[in-house]
Amino acid sequence: MMFKPTKLEGCFIIEPKIIKDDRGYFMESFNENTFQKGIGKYIHFVQDNQSFSSKGVLRGLHYQTGEHAQAKLVRVLQGEVLDIAVDIRPDSITYGHYVSVVLSAENQTQLFIPRGFAHGFLVLSDTATFFYKCDNFYNKESEGGLMYNDPTLNIDWQFPTSELLISEKDQFLPTLENAKKAW
């Protein structure tokens, strides 16, 4: 596996080694020892989640606060998504900055998102199956989110906003500035 640091400290793009032959392919999607060495810290994952969505579905930007904050290792099992991680660590020099990466079943790329980040994705293909590991259990009372079109974040979703499918909950999330006041 290749671990490529992003411009956001602690956030890594991970490219697995894929072995292809006439039968298809084989790859190691997760190995605890390789992963810990690649990101330079110990992470213990406790929960796996999976979602299925159609083209234009935007999920996020979500995060967990306090003792329930979560680090995530995300990937796509089928289809293609634009994945976004936003640094919301108040003391970070990249606070309010984001990274975006196309994750797909074809490229098998993964993104590691440390605690202190908001996360979301947009489905680019007809459908997509999204999979992620979390290092902490979900807690509804610690749930937070950011407005996907917050002008201070200025995220380029690479998709016509008029065609987005967004849950009612995600349409009314606060801006980064308003969310910070709630912390």
C-alpha cells in the first residue's frame, strides 16, 4: 500500500497494491500493521458502515464531537464518488480547508480521515456502494454537520447543484462559523 499525505495533517490517500490476472484481481484492503505504520499512529477500528446511493446523492458533511469523535477509513465498493474531508480542528493551521478525492471501485483508492474532520461524499456514477471503518461508535447526541455549500469552505462538488439529492437534515446544517459557535 502507498500512503500519500494530503495538505491536511493526518489525512492520507491510500492506494492499495492490486494484483491482476486472468481470473480478476486480489488486493489487501486493510492490514492493521501496514496501516498503523503508514499513518504513523495507532488506530483501532470498532465499527464498519455501508451505504448505497444513486447519482447526485450528497451525504454530509458530518462529524462527531468530543469523546465520540471518529476517525474514518473510507472506500467505494461499487461505483464512484467525490469524497470530501474538511479540517474543523480549531487550532489547526489548515482549519476550514478541505481535500477532495475521487474514490471508485475501479481505482480502489481509500481516504483516511482523522478525528476533527467533517466528511461527506457525492455519488458521481449511476449508483455507488460506500464503505467505511470508524474508530469510535456513533453517538447521536455528539452528531454535527456543516452546510455542503458553505461559502467560506467554497467546496467544488464538480456537479450541478440543481441536480443534487440531499436529505432534509443535510439541507439545513450550519455554516462552519455557526457550527464553531456551538462547540
